[in-house]
Amino acid sequence: MSDTEYVPPKVWKWETESGGQFANINRPTAGAQFEKALPVGKHPMQLYSLGTPNGVKVTIMLEELLALGHSGAEYDAWLIKIRDGEQFGSGFVGANPNSKIPALVDHSMPKPTRVFESGAILLYLAEKFGAFVPTEPMARAEAMSWLFWQMGSAPYLGGGFGHFYAYAPIKIQYAIDRFTMEVKRQLDVLDQRLAVNQFLGGGEYTIADMAVWPWYGNLVKGLNYGAGEFIEAHTYTNVIRWQEEIAERPAVQRGRMVNRMQGDPSEQLHERHDASDFDTKTQDKV
């Protein structure tokens, strides 16, 4: 494999060794690869996820809803180990035909209702419980715009910059330069917005902040890809202010622990089936 003089063939062929760290799970086909039913717990909401930025969005939202007293948002969070290919089991594919975490199944409905794609889950929960999304048309439009900004922008950060900077089997300068430029442009977009607004939607904390924070908040703190110095994250002072303010929210602190498999073990709650599950982790920190 070389980053120079590559001439695309007339017909592309899949080479399993070309996927870098994720070669064992990446493939050009969809659908279930083996039979495995999903577990179902006792709560209305059943979440199948992993503590990546996309997974963290949803656990933050659920914890924020519970903090507001919405008991219908009680949930079981089941761990899906994507590096082991668990997202290709028949049960998970039934919940999300795209085989990506997170997937939510709402058992409070007359028939269990699946919701997939993290942004769709956030909006579904916000509308179901009437929280964290403005009702005034202009404010709602602003919050929705930033929510969908994240959905469109993050692939350049994760699959683009993150992959070529941290995970690709070889370092390709063109690819790293291209995606670094785009990620820094995105950070500048956020920084300018947050220079004149407390939150992305304006003065109100919404699902837009929950969607963007795990990706770009972690990035400016050097937690995503260890690239803080490389992208001069310290220069995005308004994003840092916003990141730190949201990080202080108790529901955010709980949400980022759920389905987490990296970092300090005391900050990892691999599965969450009751609010009391956090108690042991709190004791671990004392």
C-alpha cells in the first residue's frame, strides 16, 4: 500500500487487509452475519451502545431527562463491543439495519419502536418528553440547525481526521492535511458561535449541545485522538469555556460513564440497569 501513484482499477475489489485497525469489522456489505438476540431489561428504554461520542450523546440525554424527573426515560444500557463485531448480530441489525451504535428500542409504545442514528434518537426523546428542544419556532430552528450541523460535520472529524491521523495503517500527508484543515474550520465555526452565545442554540441548553459536546468538546480537551496540541486546541477558547461548563453537569458526568470501556476504570460503567449502578463507581473515586 502506498500513498503515491495509486491508479484506481476499473472495478474496485475489496481487500480485507486494507482497513487498518478496523479491518476485521469493515466490509462493503450490510446485514446480519450471525444469529444473536438482543437482551431486554426491565425499563421502558432499551439502549444498545458503546461509549463512543455517538453513544455518549444518548446516555447524556437519558440521564438529563431522568434528572428532570421523567421516569419514563428509565433505561437499560447494554454494551455492544463493536471491535468484536457484535453490531452484526441479527438482533442488533433488527434494531439498526445500518449496524452502527447506538440503537434504541422504546418498549413503552403499543409495539416496541426502534430508533437508530444518534441524532434521530435525541430528537425522538426530546419530542417524546417535551424537553431540551425549544418550542418557539426561531429557537427551535436554530437548535435543529446545530444538531444537523453535527451530524453532517462529525464524519469529517471521525472517519476523516481521526482515521487518517490516528488509525490508518500508513500516514498520508495529503489526507491528514485535508481533514485537519476541515476540522479546524469546524472548530472556528463553533468558536465564533460560542463567542456570542452561551450554548449552540442560544441561551438554552439543548440536544444540539448534547450532540456536539462528545465530539468537539472532547477534541479541544485532547481526549479525542490525542490531537490537542496538533490542532492547537487551546486557541479555541470559547469552545473550551462551553466544554467545561457542560462537563460540570451531573447528568453529563453520569452519561459519559455509561458503556464506557476506555480510561480510568472508576469512570467506566459498562452496563447501566439502575440509577444505583453509579453508586459503586462513586465509591471507587473516594
